[in-house]
Amino acid sequence: MPTLTKSEYMAEITWLGHVPAGGSLRAQPVERLELSFGGIAGGRHEGETRPSCSRVLDLYPRDTEIANVRQLTILSEEELARIAAAMETPALDPALLGATAVLRGLPDFTHVPPSSRLQAGSGTTLTVDMENLPCVLPGREIEAETPGLGALFKPSAKGLRGVTAWVERPGALAVGDRLQLFVPTQRPWRG
């Protein structure tokens, strides 16, 4: 019995970006990405492992080597529009947010269940880690482009910042590709 179920939802990749290692959070727009088990070669979040950060301080001391489930940052075109509206600006450039991909067509994308899969027709598959909480880094990039707007990002992006993900099956992705959403069959946790 499969533990992941093919949903009725397909997403279209409307934007792709590469965030080079060692620099700012700003992404460089690209038409195609080659993904390995380590993510994007030369990328800011490349690697099969990474040093732990503030996101997992309750689990590990900072800089503990852990599996890298934060290789990619995936955003929703629809949620980006909602963030921009809350910031009272016409649009947000995903490059300023350190995006790897922007998808169109998945409602409430930031809250797809962890461990969901996004699979291209080629078989390239991404695994959703979890919601990507808003932070100040994109605000700094926005502020550099539009002074006075950067501080509005973090509160406006709450619950809309997309997800982090990792490469389960390597391959290429291109703008215009469609990704099928598979979701875990597990019922929600009731605690």
C-alpha cells in the first residue's frame, strides 16, 4: 500500500533561480536547473549535509552536521501576490527572496504536508521538508532595491513564505515544467 497518494493538483514552474554560494541571498534567474542529490551545484544550500542553524536549535547545538533537507526554497506565485498586496507593492521579485522555484496552481502551498513530493514528468522529484518561516534576510534584499519596503516583508509573509525542500530523485527542471503533487496518506497529528 503506497504511503504517498497522487493528488489532483499539478503545479507549473513559472520561475527558477540559482543562489550562488558565498554571496547574498539574491538568486540569479535561470531557465533550467540541474539537480543532484546534493541540490544545485555551486548553490548557497548545496550539499547532502549541512551545519545546523537556528531552525533546529532545540535539537542540536549550532553547526552540528545534519542531513540537508534545506537544499531548495520553493514559493507559490499566488502567495507571492498576497505578500506583495500586504506590503502595498505591485509585485515581489522572487530573486530577492532567495527562491529556487516559483510554482503556480497549488492552493495554500506553504502548508502542504511535510514529506509531500513534487514530481516532474521526467521523474525528477523534490521532497517538501516544511514551511519556510519568514526571516529578515529577504527584507534586506528588498530594502536594498526599494528603501522603506524591506521591514514589511517578514510580517507580510507570515504563513505565505513557501517551503524548503530537498532532492529525492535528481534530474533537470525547467521553466514551464509541470509538477505532480503527492501527499502522505497519514492522518493529521492530534497531539
